[in-house]
Amino acid sequence: MIVIAHLSDVHLDGGGRAAERTRAVMEYLEALPYELDAVLVSGDIADHATAEEYEEARKALDSRHPLVVCPGNHDDRAAFRRGLLGEERPSAAPVDQVLRGDGFVLAVCDSSVPGEHQGYLEDSTIGWLDGVLAETPREVPVLVAFHHPPVPLHIPYVDRIRQFGEERLAALAERHPHLTAFLCGHAHTGAATTFAGRPLLVAPGVVSTTRLPWEAASGTSEYIHVDEPPAVAFHVIGEDGRLTTHYRVVVARR
């Protein structure tokens, strides 16, 4: 079977809290008695997109498992490229990456919009993803990841800054039946829904957890749980090709 660990929204900021929670999740993954096929970190790596935060992230996210990291709305493309990908002359182009594993492909798209909090896949990213899918044999499942969910999650605070222009992505999915699922973050809560006839699986937040509308009385300050433990998703593709997702809470040691 294929097992992919998925975490999101670490928001490293030079402080102890985000660092400790990220450390707890990564130590948990490193201690597993199993070689994971991939570890996906789906955006909001740095909190303020500084060089120091990306240096912290480069060390904190080091893993023995194959690792792929994409930007979120708190990230800066050029600083991300320089700090995490080691590019000496980084561009501001979308950070689109592909991990070709044994029996699967993980296509990781940059849904960030420079200077904005909502998401959008640029035409170049749509074209790139179309090419990845076209060159992948139909019997090989392709998981497509990005930061922003392309559908409302019934969390007004998050839905206002979700991924827009999603009809282009849905049209692409129609052309490629081996596009198995969409993976994202941004919402700081584990969730499962559908998009374009595929599962859309949202990773929990590492730095914090979003309080759902029916959990909060009122006010923006009530949107965030800071005391809930971090969590991670495991996406499993079995020998029959069926995708299953498990969510695991990770207790940070103090």
C-alpha cells in the first residue's frame, strides 16, 4: 500500500509555540516503524515569510521520508524558493512541483496569490498540471495538492479566502480520470468533502485549530483554538486503488 502523511499550516515564526508543535509532528513521523511514501506539507510554512523563518522551517521539516512542501498565503514565493529549495536567484513564478513515487504521482500546485490571502491557480499552473496528468499512465493514481480549498467548507472566515477560479481545475479533472483526489490545507481543521467528483481532503492545522461556526458564539477572536493539539492526515492507497484517509492527533511534549 501507499501511505502519504499530510500536515499543513505550521506558521513558523521564530517563537517557541509553533516550533514545538511542528517538532512534535515531525518527531512522530520520524519515529514511525514504517517508510512513508511521502510527507506533504501543504502551505503556510512561514508566518511572515522572512529568511529567518524559512531557515527555521528548513531544519524543522527535515525528514527521512520523501518530503514536498508548497507555499500558502502567508508565504512569499521568492523567499520560499531561496530558503527551502536552495535557489540562488529565485523567481516569483508559481512553485509547482511533482513527486513521482512507486505507483503514484503527487502533483503539488502553488495556489498562492502574491500579496493576497485568497487562492487561485495561475494559467501556467493549470497547464503544468495538465501536462503532468497527460504524461502519467492512466493506471497510475495522481494526487493533486495545493494550499487553498477550491470549495466552501461552511466556515465563513475561511470561505472568504478559499481558492477561486476553480471551474478551470474542474474542467481539467474531467479530462483525466486517474486524478484520484485533491489535498489541501488552509482551513486549520481536518475535513473531507468532494470537488469535481473526487475526494477533497483537508489536513488539520499544526499551529492551531479553527473553531467551527457552531462552536463559536461570536467574534473573530473566537475562530481559533490555540490549545487543541496538532494533528496529521494519512492518505492510504490500497492495492485495489481505493483511497482511505486517517486523521491522527499528536500530543506535543512540553
